[in-house]
Amino acid sequence: MIVEKRRLGEDVLLVVEGDIRQGESASFFAGALERSLEEGRGRVLIDLSRIRQMDSSGLAELVSFLGRFEEQRRELLLVNPSDTSRELLRTSRLDARFSTHDSVEAALAVEA
């Protein structure tokens, strides 16, 4: 798994590539989210377009961090989820819980 971090003004974009599954990749993903939570004050956008597979542990990390971001009155936005990520969010009925956007530009256009 690869996580590339980019600063977009006060916001942060995490471009995630590979699989988010139980074990090392889910822990690595959680570490990237933790650092983004601790280091910034703006929104965090997660580009999921390059995710091949995400299992329930990857989804659990997203849900856990969504709550932590909300506690700090910050936003965690999903950008361009792959078809498999969209399907996982839909079947777990979490698609309504996350703010999901088709592009980085569309996510940034949403007022914080």
C-alpha cells in the first residue's frame, strides 16, 4: 500500500493506492490518518480511486477516524472511490455517513 500526502492550503489530500486489508495495510492506513488528524486543522480528503480492495478492517478504520474528525469539528471527505470501495460503502450502508465526491475539485468546492 502507498499513501501519498499533499497539502492543499489548510486541507490535506491523501492519495491511497493498493489494498486496505486486515493487518499491515490497515495499520499503515490508520497511521496516515492519525498523522493527518494530529498535524492539521483543515479537512482531510482521501482519494480512493486507486484502491483495488478494502475489507471490513479498512472500513472500520474509516468509520473510527470519521468519528474522531467529527469530535474535532473537522471533515473527512472521500474522493472518487473505486467501484469496489463504493460497493462496500453501499452494502454496509455507510455511503450516507460519508461525504463522497467525484473529484478533488468537487470536494474542495464544498464549504467547510
